[in-house]
Amino acid sequence: MTGQKTKDKALKRPDSFQDQITNAINFLSTNSRRILMMMTPIIIVGVVGYGAYLWTQKNTVARRAELSKILAMHNDELMTVNRKREDTQKQINVLRSTKPNKDGKKSEVSAENLATITNLEKQMADLKPDHSKSMIEFKKFYESHKKDVEGWMAGLTWAGYQLQNGTPSDSRTTVEQIAKASASNTFYQMNSRFMLIGLLEDAGEFDAALKECDVLMKIAADDAKATILLAKGRLNFFKKSFAESKQSLKEILEKHASTPEATKARGLIALMGPA
């Protein structure tokens, strides 16, 4: 249930490592002008500052390299399942293949083969990647880099996995920490607080979830506001605050009528009946 709610809230994890990096540090360009204008003591300060900049860059590269290894492990876990699916599908294809009979028509698949195919298809449907190893590493990486965007990415990846596997309580502290630490980063504010809304909703803490919606409304781009308004409408619906719920839902219809959220808003309004 939680996994679906997470989708409803349009929680989107980053699709490339570069998308997670904050704006480039501009220390060198800022201080170069000072170096041209100031005396030797200030030049020394500039050199020291540039050394700190280089050290920061070195640490950033090291963090990215470390996280990339974990991402590669995660990808290998996915590929292992994909290979198993491909092998199973090949077995199914062989069992489905039949030779022409005397009339030149393909013969029917035997009952025995059909039973085997059904069993194999069930096995293939049940195949899921085992991310236990990479998730341990994501969590360890987050614990070591709680102040860095790379750490936030790892933390949210780990938290999302807990949600999908029905253990949301394990991830709440991490999500709350990231929401607090990423105050200056809109991307991670949106992702962490959307996830936190789902966690609070599951816990029945509707007022706290509504406060998170209000925070997001102040920083969200226009194309994300329909999702936030839908969350507000749903939360107030669960609170039985139907007037407030309808207010948010009608705002979707007025300002975001062409979005998928508008269809859901109409359905929720219909559930509440006439005012």
C-alpha cells in the first residue's frame, strides 16, 4: 500500500548521478577579483581559500566514486534478476514450440508442458531483485555523509526500499533528517518531504502531513503543485475536514485541469457528494 502511495505522490528518484550534484562551488572565481585588487596578506588568504576549495573538490570526487561503486552493486543485483527472467523465458519458449504434424499444422502443446509453462511463468512473476547487500551499503554511506547531496541520495534510496518492502517505520528517521538537512536544495526538499508525507499519512498523523504540504507549496514548481494539492485534499478527506478537502481539490480543477491529478480530484469530490 505504501509503495503505491509513494507513486501517487510522484516521488521520483534521480535517474543519473550527475543530476544529484549541487551547483558548482564558485570560490575561485569570486576570490580571483580580490587577488587582483588587494595586497599580499589578502593574496595569502586567497591561496589558503583556494587550497580549501581543492580539498573540497577532492572529497567530493571521492564521495562520488564511493557511491558509484554502491550504485554498480545495485545495478548488478537488478541484472542478476533480469538474466534469470531471460533464462526462464527461453525455457518457456522451448516448451511452447511444437513440430508440424502430418497435415503440416502445428501440434498442440502437451498438457505436461502447459503445466510446466504455468509453473515457470509463476516463478518468473515472483522474481524480485535481492537488494539486501546494496541497501546495507547505501545506509552505511548515508550515515557517513549526512550533510552531502550524495549522502541524501543514498539515504532516500535506502528509505524508498524500506517503503516498498513494507517497513516504513525504519525509514522515517532518515527521511526526516534529510528533509531538515537539505533546506537549501529544492530537489531533495521535494523528494524527502513527499516521502515524509506518505509516512505521516500511513501513521495517521494527518496534521503533520498537511504542514509538510504547506512547506512544499512554497518551493514547488507549478507542475508539481497539483500533486501537493491532491495530497492535501486526500489528507483532509481522511480527517473528515471535507470543506478543506474540496477547497484543495477544486483548486486543482481550476488551475491544473489538464493534469492526471484533476481526474483523481473529481473522483474524490464525487465521493464526498454535494456540499
